[in-house]
Amino acid sequence: MEYRRQIEQFLDFLKTNRGLSANTIKAYRSDLEQCLGFLDECGVKRLGDVTLQSLREWMAHESQAHARSSMARKTVAVRNFFAWADEHDCIAYNPAATLMTTKIPQVLPTVLNEVQARRLMDVVDEDSGQKRSDKTDDNGDACPAGPLDERAALRDGAVHNDTGYHTAMASDEGRADANERPMSKRLLVSSKQSAEDKALELRDAAMVELLYATGVRVAELTGLDVDDVAFDTHTIRVTGKGNKQRVVPFGAPASRALESWLSSAGRQVLLKGGGGATGSKAATVESRAAKNSPRSVDALFVGARGGRINQRIVRDVVHRKADEAGIPDIAPHALRHSAATHLLDGGADLREVQEMLGHSSLKTTQRYTHVSIEQLKSRYRQAFPRA
């Protein structure tokens, strides 16, 4: 493809001048190669021959197989590429200058309610050797993990309730009572647990705890090094989008889970030679997937063979733990959404949450105020005489 040289020059420009992450650069490369490859097949062989019409034809073709969010990202990549090409005199004019970005519908984030989050954390607390939460309310009175009225509301997947926000809901069908489900899952686990299985269990618990406690993105979690954790201040140093660094606090449960993972029974087991074939099915699958991963002595979280953990494994872990907890299937990003929403519900300042999440714009953080309208409605019913 004749465009390849210009693509490489553009990506080098982004690395040098924009400080974009490796994942963003990878996405740019893929999107540009798809676009320019399509144009090449259509007979547009030179960059200077690309027109607005040919780019629109590419968009029409791609939109048949991709969601609006993906098309918006692809369009931004193409527009930025042609703006760079125009600025560096690779083309006589910029054909993408008026290329419209696909409008993304405003979809509120999926979040766990606090009861569901507690159930998930109970599961990972067990995995890291911590006691399950004592199921007490704010007044110290005993309360069940899933009140009957709340259980009755958990129906058929994720739905929009009357407040308009997207909250995770669990299905009745084939699902045990939420209080019994996590324990029944564990009864199926062999009592003869290998050292590797235990190490992976400690790691998985620490990852889920940290995802919820800090609201970090999956890419940020997998990029953490051991030196990024400060136990004395209960904070982690996170490198986010654009290589921007921020310091994020975490609580005592996450601290205990991390300490367990960093003990001799956790991370050191995998670094010293994990990846054997004697572990659980999950460990064996992960070991095979990580076969060619180099060992990482710096990475906070490592895979079954000692290499830096990849994002796919983190997603698999979250899906599995959600299933064990008897809550709806969620992705790691839902824990980020949940952390932000629960912070705002608890009275945190919007700008504090913005800083914690690493949002460059307050507008991005403000969408969680819509999710938190449930708390507002509750206060409204208590305080307003005509409620």
C-alpha cells in the first residue's frame, strides 16, 4: 500500500508530539490502514487523489459493520491524519476538513448499585483471605446482603429505571438467592488448591478491589508497576491518557488485598515459575494464553507465566467474579462507573471525582450526576412537603 510511509510518519509525529499511549497509537494505525486500504481497493492509489466523496464512501461502507462509537473514533483518526498531511505538504488540500464525525447517542453508563457492589466485594474479600462484610447498615444494625424489596427489583438484565439511568439488574432465571450464590460456587472448588491457583486468586481479588476502589481504566491497571503503590499514603500513581500522571487514593480493603497479592504466596509464586499444567482450568487457559509473554519484575499484576498481565485477562476475571457473586455480568469499566457514582452519592465534589478519574473535561464527569439522581430523588422525597 503506497500510503504506508505517510502512516508511519504520522504515527511517529503523534508519539513525539502528542504523548499518546501505545493503545491509542495502535488504534490509529488500524483505523488508518482500514480506511486507506479501502480507498486503495477502490482505485485511489495516491494520497493526493483522495476526495471528500471517497471518504464518505468509506464511511458508508464501514458503518455497516461498526457501531457509531467506533465510527466516531475512526473518523477522528482520518481527520487528524489528513490535517497532518496537509500541514506537512503531503497533499495540496485537506479532503477531510469537512468530514463530519458520527454523532454518538448519549447513553448513560451502566453501574452496580451499592448492594451489588458489596456482594462482589464480599467474593473478592474471601479470595484474598479477608472476612466477608458483616452486612450491617449505617446504624450498625444487621441487615441481609440483598433485602427482599431489592431482590424483587433485580430483573432481566440491565434496564433504565424511572430516573433514566442505566443500572445493572440481575436475572431470576437459573440463579440462586444472591446470599447463597457466591458460597454455592465455591463449594465446587477443590479443597486441594495448588500454589499457583492461590496466587491467581489473590491477584484477581486485588485487581477487582483496586478497580472499584480507584476507578482506574483497565489499561491503567495493567500498566501499574509495584513502585506505583504507596502503602504509607494509601495511594497509587496512575499514568493515564496522554501519559498524564495522577495520584489516586485507595481504602483499607484494597490495601489488604494488595498486601496479600504482594506476599510470598501471591505475586512471587507466578514470577518464580507459574504456568504449570497442574492448576485449575482457568489457570491452565491463562497460562497457555500467556505462553510467549516475557516475565516482568516491575509489573504490579502479572499473568500465569510471570509476564505483565493483559487487558483480556482482567476482563475475564471481572466477568467470572461477577458470576460468582450472583450479580449481572459486567465489564471492568462498569466498576469505574460505579466508583464514580457511589462517590458522588456519598457527597464527593464533582471536581474531586474528575481528578480521581483523570478526566480532562469536567463535562465527562458530569454524566455521573445524572446517574446519581436516584440519591437526589430520595432526598427530595424526604425534604419536600409536596413530594
